[in-house]
Amino acid sequence: MSDPKLQRADGFSIFATLIVAAIIITAFFFIQEIFRQDEPLPVSEDTTKERLGKIELHRMESEKFNQMVESFNYENNSSLESVMRNVIKERYHPVNTTAP
């Protein structure tokens, strides 16, 4: 038969578990407080102007790049008909029907 004492909850182990859980929770908040980041400094007017200038420069460069891509695509895109003609010209050769 099994020993009924082994099936009972041990009061000390429950108490120890609660103490360990309290220590872990407290440590979590303590560590979080230690590694908290400093509050960001307020942004000055000069910084705002510099950021807006960089944003505008990026927008202009992006627009210029998009225009270059669009012009490249416009120059190099061709219709289905022209592609088919090029394929026929490059891959298919007329068969010589007059055999000697």
C-alpha cells in the first residue's frame, strides 16, 4: 500500500514556493526600474527644421528615382506583338522546301 503521508501537501513547500514567487516578482520590477530609459530631451526648433529638410531631400530623391524607373520602363517596355515578332525573327527560321 502507498503511504498516505506522501500524498498530503507539505506546508513548508507551499510557503517556500510563495516566498520564491514573491522574490522573483519583486526582482522583475526592480530590474525593470534599473534599466528604465531616460526621458527624451525636448526637440528644438533647429532640430525640427533639420529633420524636415532631410525628409524633403529624401522625398525629392525618391521622386527623381521613381521618374528614372518610369522612363526606363517606358523606353524598354514593348507590346506583345513586337515581342512575338522578335521571337519569331530570332528563333524560327524559314524551312528550305526545295531539297536537292
